[in-house]
Amino acid sequence: MGEVWMAAVLGCAGIAIWLTGGWQSGARRTQLLFAGGGAVGHGPPPPWPRTSERLRSWRGGLRPEWWSLVAGLALGLLGASVLPVVAGAAGVPVLRRARRAREERRDRESRGDEVITLCGALAGEVRAGRHPGEALQRSARDCDGLGEARAAVLAAARFGGDVPDALVKAARQPGAEGLLGLSACWQVSVDQGAELAAGLDRLDAALRAHRDRRADLRAQLAGARLTALMLAGLPAAGLLLGTALGADPLRVLLHTGPGLACLAVGAVLEGMGLWWVLRIVRRAEAA
């Protein structure tokens, strides 16, 4: 097993040297220094992009969920078993779903912040004496609160269309629910002659308070999220600790009956623990 670990370490070192332009760049520097004292770094460009650019493009092209398969392949090679590869492949769709959910949540929050910015800017423009339609035109140029419905809303404001209805349709975008309040303020100001700026100020304050409560809730749930992260990392920590103690845990877990039984039970308990903690977090956020 020691030879396998040594081969893995040497292989990783060779890949790292290649990624950093290792042997050829070192040989080229030596030739430049001893062939005439030329400055290092001058001369014809290499036939491939610089190493840092290659590394960034390679890492950027690999989605985070695919590291699960990479880790499974590494454990499969070290443990001489196909089970880690299967587990790594099974983890790819799960991690992809989690990544997409995280990206969607980030987009929703970003859109919500843009709506708040739009409401504040619109209130300022109306208070400065501009017509609501013109104020909406100017405010929408500096933020993306209207999103994909920007053209439809601005066209309604410019040509005398139904702006509240256009805002209601724009509010169907994820994170743009605050536009429903803007539509209501606009409708009230048109039908009853109410001051639009005052309604927008109250709407802006309400949206900001909601955002602050959400941030406070997320801070309170940080402990539960950290617990889920620790649960996810405990198996890797156990493998590293067992390897450091010379127990060869991969061979025991992947090539013996009791080890396979412990692996199955541990995987079930790990999955149940993660599911329970994440369920608590989701229910708290929904409430």
C-alpha cells in the first residue's frame, strides 16, 4: 500500500510540475542564462498559452460537482475498488442540483436587491418633480430591477400603457416579488391621486426590513449549516486519521465483509443526518 501512496504522490507532483510549466521552462531559463546572459522571459513565445491561463481554463471548465467523480476515481485507485467510483458518479447529480439551487437563490436575492434600488431611485426621481413615467425611465437605466420585463414596462410607461399590469407580470420573475408593491403604489397614485413618492418610501422601507430579517435568519442558521458541513467531512477525516495510524481503512472497508457492512450502515446514517439537518434549515427558512 505504501508503494501505491508513493506512486500517487509522485503522479500528483508530476502533474503539478507540468501545470506550472515545470521542466521545459526550467531548461529554457538555464539555456538563456548560460548561452549569453540574455534576459529571462524574452524570445519567441511558447507554442501553448501560459500555464496559469491553462490551469484557470481547465479548472473553470470543470464544474464543482465533477470533483465528486474525481475524488471517487482517486479513492478507487488507492483502494483498488470500483465502489468509490460508483459513489462519486452518484454524487454528481446530487451536487449539481445543490449548485443550481444555490445559484438560483443567489439570483433571487440579487434581483430583490435590484428591486429595492429601483424603488429608492424612483422615489427620488418623483420627489424631484419628474413625471412618474419619466422617473421610471431614468430609474430603470441605473439598475436591473425589472429584469427581462424591462422593455415591456418601459414601453407601457412611455406610451401610456397599463404600467401596473406590466409590473405585475414582471413580478413573476424569481426574486422580483417586490414589484407587486410597486404596482400597487402606482395603481393607487393613478386612481386616487395619492402621492407616489410617499408610497414608494414605505415600500422601500418594508423591502429593506424583509431583507434584513432574511439576513438575520441566515446568520442564526449558520450553526446548523456548519453542522451539516462537519457531517459531510467526517468520513474523509476518519479515512485520513485511519491512514495516519497505519490501519489501512480503505482495504478494510472495501475488501472485507465487516468493512462493507460498516460502510453501508455509515453511508445510510450519514445521508440521514445530512437530510435531517438540511430539512431543519429549509423549514426554518420557509417559516
